[in-house]
Amino acid sequence: MLRTLKNIFLAFTIVLFAQSCESNLDLQPEDNRLTSGAAFDEPGAYKSFLAKLYAGISVSGQEGPAGNPDLTGLDEGFSNYLRLYWSMQELTTDEAIVGWNDGTIKDLHAQTWTSGNEFIRTMYSRIFYQVALTNEFLRQTSDAKLDARGVDASLRSEIQNYRAEARFMRALTYWHAMDLFGNVPFVTEEDPIGAFLPQQIKRADLFTYVESELLAIENDIVAARQNEYGRADQAAVWMLLSKIYLNAEVYTGSPRYSEVITYTTKVIGAGYTIPTNPYYHLFLADNDTNGSQSEVIFPITFDGLHTQSFGGMTFLIHAAVGGSMKPADYGINGGWAGLRTTSALVEQFPGEANSADGRALFYTDGQTKEINNTSTFTQGYAVEKFRNVDVNGVAGSDPTGDIPDTDFPMFRLADAYLMYAEAFVRGGGGSAADAVTYINQLRTRAYTNASGNINQADLTLNFILSERSRELFWEAHRRTDLIRFGQFSDQGIWPWKRNVPQGATTEAFRDLMPLPASDLGINTNLEQNQGY
């Protein structure tokens, strides 16, 4: 389904965004001049609309890689959901820094952003655009609507599966809203279409809603590992439940670590495996077929010919290549010379760039470890994690070398292992032996032998935070992890944080992003997060 998203033309957005008055006035939906009701005359439209919900994470409009955008206002490449989410989660931390001077992009790493930051604003708008799409899909697939259209029993059964997937996608999006912004506008399919001012929901109440949605669909969605590649299933639901429970103390003030053990155990028992292939195979152009798919629970799929965008994996691969790096080695036609990492990430690895740990995917030729000028690409090690070549070094399907085939692993088994171990250490129950075994499976792959293995005495919170960075860096987890461990704002220091070479702490209120100033001027129901 997802490999042909470029060819799906959907016209549902005319009525969608009107419900989301929280969205910015300078980011308007494109009017495709077709009512949502008429769009369902063809039975295949239901699956096409579902594809649009998935595609909303990977592409930014109706044409690829740009043209007929979902939102206008910010460059279409920058406004891509995954690109923005990755930037919120990585550029704000020790794991990534960007050398470009586009707008206020550097304020993310410096942690000097304001409520007028256009990248934060567009992330917010992209989230609520996704919510609006999902709400309309659920309205259009109600029993009353299906009865009115005379939908037969066979198609109706399929649509019920689609509805469960749509509710998962909305829960995922609302999790991002809860994690990034806290108290946000709240709209569901039960709200009217038209101009109204959504009420603001408290973060803890949004947690309860997301949890209830996931529990409601847990037994309705397709069983684990039984859906099409790239689509959500029961294991994806369990992973998202594990993620919200792991961070429940941040979101609600009350820990829920025993539930993390419960749901990661379900994921671990679902038949996913850590491949014997090298770690870097997870991030290649054929990671949907090279064995890595046995570990990946929920990917965001990309295709060089059919899922084209200047965001997503195009951004992550091109922007990480510069200096003396040879673009052909990465399956692309040229580097954008933007993204690198800081010495803080490099120093997580024993032996650093020459570490025996195979996860230390750094390019060092001509690069300095330390950064004195953030605009100079050769300052800071480059990261070679994502490539648009397969295991044999053959480039992806796009002959121009612009758009990669590499899929983004949003949820994978390694994260479930690490969440289980952390929840055990935090007193959530489980087994010490299992926690150590899970960690050592990851480290055996990283070291290609048992030389890096740990024992129970090594299993501390500090070790787990570092191990999460070594295993999951550049996979859009770091900001959330640092906040959970109390090391993001007033306790964490890394190079160029606070816009100084040695780094400095920032204010604790930056654990939440600001609601966009433009929305506060529109929706009088909204109250800004403290400190902004």
C-alpha cells in the first residue's frame, strides 16, 4: 500500500482543517475542491484515505517531492512531519547539531527558542493537520455513513480494521503533541466541522485519552506481525502503550513502570528477533528486505520512486553528508553539509570513533571532534547511520540519487528491550536475568561477540540512558529520554547548548515546547506553557 503513495490523489482536506482552529493562519490547507462524502463513491477510497494517514508522516503534499502541499507557509521540505519531529527530538539535544542558518533553526540546539519559532509552530500545525485527517476518516466510516452508502459486509469488515489503524495513528500523533507541548487543543470526530475554538486539554487528561484509545483498539487491530509491512498492528499498539507508560511520571506525575513490563513483554513475545546481521543493516535502503524487518515493529516507509519528499529520509541522509564524504558511498547525488553530532555523543562509546562497538557510525576523515564554529561542516564528526545503499552497496531505486528507499524505524525490538530493562531498574517488576539478557543481545550484535556484555551490577539508570543513546541515536528518542532522566534542561550540558562552545544549562520550562504565539492570538481557550 505505502509504496505507491505518490500516485494516490486524495481530496479530503477541503473540510478537514476548518475544525482545527488551533492551526496557524499562515499554514493553510490546500483546497482540492471535492467533498469528502463524494470521495467515497469508490470502494477503494477507504484504503486510499488510510494510506493518506500513514503518508502524512513521510510526505508533505499530493505530489512528490514537492508541489500541491498539505500546508503552505514554510518550505515544503522543512514542513515534513518526520523531518520536524526528528528536529524536535534530536537537534535540541547532544546527539545532533545543524550548521545551516535557515530562520531560527539554530535556536533548537541552543535551546533559545521562543513561541515565534517557525519550526516549532509548523510541527504543531502538522500534528493537528494529522488529527484533522484522522477525525474526518472516522466520521466518514461511521456505521451511519456506511449504511447510507450501502457498504457490503465484506468491505465493512475491512473498514473496521482501517478504523483501528486510524485510531492508532491519531493516538501516535496525540502522543507527540502531549510529549512536545503538554496542554494542547483537543478535537475528535465527535466535534463539529466548522469554525469553533477547541478547548485545551490538560496533559494528564490527554494521557488518559491516548491510553484509553490504545486499550480500546488493542484487540480490534490486526494481530502482531500479520498486517502489511508499514502498517500498524497489535505490536505497534503495545509499543506505544509502553512508550506512554515509560514516560507517565513526566506526563501525569505518577509512574506506571509495571505496565511497561507488561506491554514490552507482549512485544518481546510476539516473534520479533534481533537479526544476526550487522547493526548498520537496519538503516540501509533494503532494510525492508535484508533481515532487519524481523526487528522493526513500525517503520515509516520511503521509496525513491513512489514516496518522494525533501523531508524524512531524504533530509536525514543528504544533510548528513559533506566535507570529504563521497555522496556515492551513501547512494545519493550530493550532500547538503548540515547535520553532524557533538563530542557528547562520540564520548558515549569506549574508544570513541575507533570503538569496538559497531554502533559508533562516525565519519572522521577531515572532521574535528570538537566544534568551534557551528556553521563549518567539518567541525563535529559526521554520522553515517542512514544510507541509500543496500547491503551490497548498490544505490536505491531513484536514478537521480535524490530520494532514498531507506525506511525509518520508528519502533523496533531493541527499544522494547531497553524499556523493559529501564522499567525493571525503576522498580516496575520483571526479571533481572531477562533485563541483562536483552541488553546483552544488543551488545553482542554491536560487538559481534560477547566482549561487550554486561552483568546485573552494570544495570543502572545511568548505564541505561547511555545505552539508549548508543543503540538509538538519531532515531528521534533523545529529547524524551533526557527529560525522563531529568537531564534535558537545567541538569544537562553539551557543546553549544545555550549557544556557547562549552555548553550551559537552560531553564527547566524548556522541557515543554511553547504553544505558537499565533495560535494564542486566535484561540482564547489556550493558555501558554509556563516560562514562554
